[in-house]
Amino acid sequence: MSATKGQSQPEPDPHAPPQLETPSLWQLMMAFLKIGVTSFGGASRPMMHRESVEANKWLSDRDFIAGFALAQVLPGANPVNLALYVGLRARGVPGAAIAVLGMVLPAFCVILLMGYAYRELIAYPATHFVLAGVAGAGVAATLATGAKMATKLDRNWMTAIIALAVFIAVGVLHISMTPVVIVAIPASLAAAWVTDKGARDGR
Amino acid sequence: MDDNRLLGLILVFAPLSILSFGGGQAIIADMQHQTVDVWGWLSANQFSDLFAISRAAPGPSTLIAALIGYQIAGIWGSIIATLAIYIPSSIVVYYATSWWQNHPDSRLKRSFERGLGPVAIGLLFAGALAIIESGPITLLMLVNLALCTAILYFTKFSPYKLVGTVALVFLGLNLVGF
């Protein structure tokens, strides 16, 4: 699809079809089931890179990195989005469906078992006590991630005001998320558009 | 009754799917608001419990939808909720991927990359507050929260090992009569 680009460059086009391999849907399914099973602890991104770029040449490194950025920016769980992207690039819509299924199915089965155990164990007071502690650790993970992400935002007043306004509206005032983001996202996009640095260089 | 609940699950999770910028953390506050206050399916305590389980489980944090679905409508509830949380966002990703490939570096793309960040961060902290509020707020819980946050922010300690450690510590505290 980008065959017209890079023809004038001396190095080989990373999109050139002979270098890449097309997996069968079965191969895709097996690879993503493996990733889904082994990605306990959130290590799915390196696993996906290994399976789709290093071990099998389903897509180029550059394509993988672009997909990784996309998966983060777009709505949806990042690992699931990335699986969808890899499956889509490798085998179109059926490939995307199969990659997502393989990615989610193992974790889905585990979480169902845990949900079942919860129903059985909720009668014991200790269950709720232990889970409250675990929820604390879970919130801590969210706070630590949020703090790290916040350091990567643009440092200007608009960014701080938008983040704070969204937090107060949804977190403190308990306003429904939908109306809040319907106002906040266009405002934030407009602020980013106005302050875009690349536009000055004509990009 | 059950059909109403399955339909309700779709009505709650499908819109949240499209709004889940930055993954599942951004929609936790609204998920709690919808399932506890608006639809009355869960108590605040139950929601906090399910959140804890979803954090201890493998896989993306959005799989909390499967847990909530299972809790209120059994196996079918979990399947419907999971489909509702993944299909709408997947359709967005599908169309965005096609668009992205034709616009490698545009002002609009850069604006999206930078502009969604502040909104996602605000929602993420709102979600953290919702979970803190729905659990017991005691000195022990606040110390636990502060310690865990410091460990995860300043060290490379794995969140999964931390969750396991905290579970064992709280089990021990429970045995000695906390």
C-alpha cells in the first residue's frame, strides 16, 4: 500500500512484499493464544513483537512501532488494540478477529474462574478484607501510571486545566463521563491544534 | 429479567468502549457510577472487590467488564459484557488504522496524540478516586495505598508481585485479628 513511497531511497523498502510472510489464520490463532497465555504480568508487547516481527516476519519493525503508538492513542485496551492491528496487517479482518480472540480468551477463562471463586468465598469476611488491600495495590498501579504519564504531557496551562477540570467533573462532582468528554476532547484537540509546533515548519 | 440485564450490559459497556482512551483505567469511574448508582446492579463494596480481582488477574484491565457481567448475569453476562467492551473500540481501531496509514505525519494526527493525553489523565485519576471512595477508608488502607504507590512509582517492582504480596500481608493481618 505504500509501494509508491521510498522508491527513490537506496535502502530496501521495508514494506516490500517478498520480505514479509503471510501467516495462515491457524498460525495467527496459535501465536496469539500463546501470547495471551504467557502475558501474565503485562508482558504482551515484547511477546507480540517477538512473534510477529522477529520469529515470523508478518510485519516490519516500523509498522509494529506505528501500531504500538496507535494502540495507545485509540480507545480500547492497548494490548488488544495492538493484537487487532497485527492481525489486520497480516490477514485482514478475519486475522484481526482471530488475533483478538487468541489474546483475550486465556485471560477471559482465568477471570471467570476468579469470578466464580469470588461468589463462593464472599461469605467469609476475610475475602472482602484481603480484596480491599488488593484494590489498594490496584489503585496504586493506576496512580503510579498516571503520575508517569502526566510527566510526558505538554507543560502548559491548557493541559493542566483540562486534566484538572476532567478530574473534578468526573471524580469529585460525579458527572457522567459522556457529556464531560464530549466537551473536553474537542477543547483539548483544539488546544493541541493551535499549539502544534510542526505546523510552523509547514508539516 | 435476565434479558433486561444483558441489554443493560450492552448499554453500559458499548459507549464506555468508545470512550476508553488510554485503556481501561479511564472508564473505571463511569463504570462504577453506572453499575452502582444508575443501574443498581452492584454495591460500592462489590465493585471495589471486582476491581481488585481484575487487577490480580492476567490480561487487560478492561476484562473487569467480564467480571461485572458474570456477577450480575452469569456466563452469558460475561460474554455479552466482554463483546460490548471490545467490539466498538475495535471498529474504531480498524478505521483509524486505515486512515493512519495514509496520513503518516499530519497536524491532525499530532493534535490527536497530544490532545487526548490530558483528558485521559484526568479520567484516570477520577477512576482512582472512585475506587478509593468505594472501599473502606481506614488508616491501614491509606498506608497500604501510599506505600504501594511509592513502590510502583520509584522502583521497577512488578505490579503483579505487589498484588500477590499485598494479598498475603492482608491475609496475615486478618489471621492476627485486624
